[in-house]
Amino acid sequence: MVTPLVRARALRKEFAGHAVLRDVDVEMRRGEILGVIGENGAGKSTLVKILAGIHRPTSGTLELDGRPVAFASPADARHAGVSIVPQEFNLAADLSVEENVFLGAEVLTRRRTLDRTGMRARTAALLAELGANVTPDERIDRLSAAQKQLVEVCKALAFEASLLILDEPTTMLTRREIDRLFAVMRALRERGMSVVYVSHKLAEVKAICDRVIVLKDGELVRESAIADLSPPEMARAMVGRELREIFPPGRGEPGAVVLEVRGLSSPGAFHDVSFTARAGEIVGFAGLVGAGRTELAEAIMGLRPATGTVLVGGEDAPSRNAREAVRRGLGYLSEDRAGTGILPGFPIAENVTLVSLRDYCRLGAVVDRGKEGEKARTWRERFGIKAPDLDAPLESLSGGNQQKVSLAKTLDPAPRVVIVDEPTRGVDVAAKQEIYRFLADLAVRGAAIVLVSSELEEIIGMCDRVLVMREGTVAGELQGDAIGEREIMYLATGLQTAGAIA
């Protein structure tokens, strides 16, 4: 019998006495891609963090090449041949791409000086292999979220490894970038490397994996060859029930214009963008990475310098700063959850009230913790946030539950216009359904929703109108039955204009 590359036996992990992984047995074979799926909070990220030395198990054993191992740190795991691309970015913003790729594992010359030439060449080769439009000397803080994601992949590939772990690696990537990543994964498999692929995108799991395991409530509930499971069967195994249509039904005719943007421009990002969003309407923004969608959302919220006019309810809403934007009735969910959306080390309640903290203060400065806690409990019940208690730091929650808290924070001030950028990033199929329903309910109640997303299925299934951006401008607008994947991609790539699509 062939010895598996990795064997985990009875792995258990507890946080503050709460078990998030319960006696899991799993094997990773050489030269295979193993999919790991499950609902948010099922234990997926905890499992792979144990494999990568980020967490130590409460109990259980881990073997690598048939030998017992107990990783004391990620560096220890990497030295043993285990590399990980984490779900959240772990990059030094003020360093270059090259410096981040080799941070903590710099390559030295024979004279014991930094081999900058060698590191730059290796980084450039990896970026080219992934099709990343990035140079080794670019600073991280100047990159888009998708570009940062590819840098994380480069970090993991820069060193010879026997096991590569990818935790939600495609949430920010375009279809072209995903295809390039999958090609790299297949090439690594052919060379004998094992790959663990954690994802909520079940169609991608079906397309790239050889085998799949399903976790639910910290337990391994199913293991199967990928050929024996369809995406709907995976979803049923994850949630334990049949999922009905994931997108909510239509909402009827929209009302009056709530948001109007006229001639908005931001140097180097986008120029002369105009659009409206009506009460009860969901307006989508699609386009390739770098088209200017996120930058536009930031400018509307006062997070990026811009010229032009923003009107909310017919009244001028000067985008000087985010506080003014919130006061005028704008709400914003950032695409970079960990970087700008939440405070991971703070409790759930304090994250929920980050934007609306003034509403919970007595005598101008004293926070009413009772009122704050009560509102946080309301949001926890409303979104089904899985957490032991409201005092739990956000970093102890799964990525999907962190996203729900971030969305609650956005909605707590009751904005009239809700701008959501990649709202279902790192969220399982059941939680996606919940978020879609909640966004639709907000629209029914009269809010105007602006949805920025790289998932075309999401754009097509949720939006009444879609504006497609290309190279910083609106290339065209689609609505009703004209909203389709082909039509969006033609506009995004410049193959055709809106009026020329047949």
C-alpha cells in the first residue's frame, strides 16, 4: 500500500473550549488535487491552518511521508515542504512584490548578501506563469485586491514544496486568471505535488479536483471521488438539505432616483462616469480587473479623491470623506474585508457598530455597551452568524461569518444607498443565498443597491441593470433580458459596443 503524503488522524481543535474541528481523519495522496468544501464555520480553514503550522491541534496526530510531525510555526511547516495561500492577505503593504515573495526566506549569494537579481528573476517568472499584470518592483499598497491574491500565490510557489494549500484563492480573480491558476495546478500535479483546494465555488471544485471531502460542523461527513459528485450533490452534502433557486425572484418596478452620479472622475483610475440608481433597484458593475469598478465605489464614498457630482435623494453629497458619505445615507461594503472592512482583533459587537458608533454613545462619548450588544445580537440572529458569543474576536470566526459581520456593520446605519463590493467573497452557497435574499429585501424596502462583482453569475442573477466598465470608463449598459455572460464580456473586452451586440 502506498504511503499517503499527509495523514491526519483524529484532529481536534478547540478555541476557548469550543470545538471547531472534531476528530477528523483525512489523507492527502501524492500527485492529486483534494477539494475541501463545507459551509462557513465548518472547519475548513482550521484544518488547513493546522496542516500549515498556523494552528496546533488540541489533540490528534499529523504524519508527513509516514513520519509524525508537529509543526511549531508556518516557517516550520514550510521547511518541511508545506506552502499555503491563506484566505486573507498576509502581505507587507510598504514592500515590493519581490520583497514580499521572499520575506523571511531571502535568497543569499555566496558572499552572504541578498541575491536581488535571482529573487527578482524568480518573482518575474512566477508572475508571468500566472499571467499577472504586475512587476516585481511594484509596491503592494498600489495593487488591486486581485493582484494581491496572485502575489500570495507566488509566495507559495516560490519554494519547492510537496504540499500546496490554496484557501479560497479565486475569489478576486477573473476567469482568465482562474484558468491560468488551474493550468499551474495541473502542472504541479503532474510533477507529483499534492494540492489542497478549499473553495465555495463548487463548479470550480468539480473542474479541478480529483477527490473531495465535505466538512460540516467540524466533522468529516463525506469523502468521494470528484467524478461521483455533481455541484448540487456537493451543496446538499454541505448544508444537509435541498437548496432551492439561489437567486430571489424579481422585485417589481423601481421607484424614484436615489443615487445620481454625474461626470465622476479620479486621476489614473476612471473618468467621466455617470449613472443613476433607483429605489428598489439593484444596479450591477461588471468588468475585468483594473477596469475601475472598486475605485469608483471608493470615490463615491469619499475614500478616493475625485471630481464630479454625487447626489443622494436629489441633494448634493460631496464626497470629501467617508463620514460625510455615511451621514448623507451611503453605505459601503469593501472588497478587502481584512484590510479595510473589519478589525479582526476586536469583538463582534464592536465591529458591528464601527460605522454607527455615534448612535450608541451616551453623554457624547460614553458607549452604551448594553445597547450595542443588543443590536449585535439582532444582527447575529438576522444573518445566522456562527460565533460562541459576541465577545469573540472576529479573527476567531470563519471567513464567511466575518463577511456577515462586515455586512451588518455596513447596514447598521440604515443607509438609503448600499454599495457592496464582492459581497459574497469567501461565502458558502447557503450563505450566498441568504445574502442575496437580504439584498433583495433591502431593495424591496426602498434602498438602492449598487453591486460590484467579478462573478458573472451573481451579476446576471441579481441585477436589474448592469454597467460594464473597461479601462476606467463605462463601456455600455445592459438591462433585462439583454444581461448575459456573452454580452458582458464583449463590452468588458472591447470586442463590441452595447449597440452592436447581437
